[in-house]
Amino acid sequence: MTATSPASTSRRRRISGIGLVLVAVYGILALAATGRSTVQILSDYSEAPLAYSLSALAAVVYILATVALVAPGRGWYRVAWITIGFELLFVLTVGTLSIVDAELFPRDTVWSYYGGGYLFVPLVVPVLGMLWLARHRPGTVRDAS
């Protein structure tokens, strides 16, 4: 019988249950934002360079958040906090700007209207992600149980 270290237990626990659902949602958002931004940039980038660049930025943020949620260790835990915090900040900023100054975004981004084009998932998911991260710090008794 082999003993499992707290680190390996922590890795397994980090991506189980609700954490697994969170990772799946971020993975889906990463694929959707990557596909959307690629098509937008390749088809008509000159029509809305800011909006399409923000969609590409969203794709990078979602990919990085997905990896950070899965990867073990305190460093990746910090990266998850940073990317998810960045995501929430930009959803709120771009969402507000798309309502206040619609001309700034002649085409929608992933974060326009608080993620309305994605059923507001981009607005809800970072809040849930932050709550989940706060409850699952690496190396804590709660995380290892």
C-alpha cells in the first residue's frame, strides 16, 4: 500500500465536485471565446479592432484560468485568483462601457453587456470562481479533507 502525500490529495480534491464543474465551464468559455475571436479577427478585424481584441484577450484569460484552476501549487492558485479577478474587472468594465457608450464597441465582445451573449455566464462564473478559490486554498485542512 502506498501512502499519498497531502500534495497529491490536494491535487485530486482541487478538481473534484463543484471544482470540476467550474473547470468545465471555464474550458467551454475558453473554447467559445477562442473560436469567436479567431473568426472575428480573421473575417473583419478592421470593423471593430477594440472589440475583437477584447474577445481575444477574453480567450487568453479563460485559457489561463482553466489551466490555473487545474494545476497544483500555490503559484497556480495565485494565477487563478489574478486571472479570475481580471476577468471580473473586465466583465464589469466592458459591460458598463458597452451600455454607456455603445459606439465604443460597434461589435460585441465576450464581455459586452456583462456577457449577455453568453447568458451572463462571464459575469457569474468569476464570482463563483472566487468563492470556490477562497474555500479551497492549497495546503489548508479544508482543501485536504
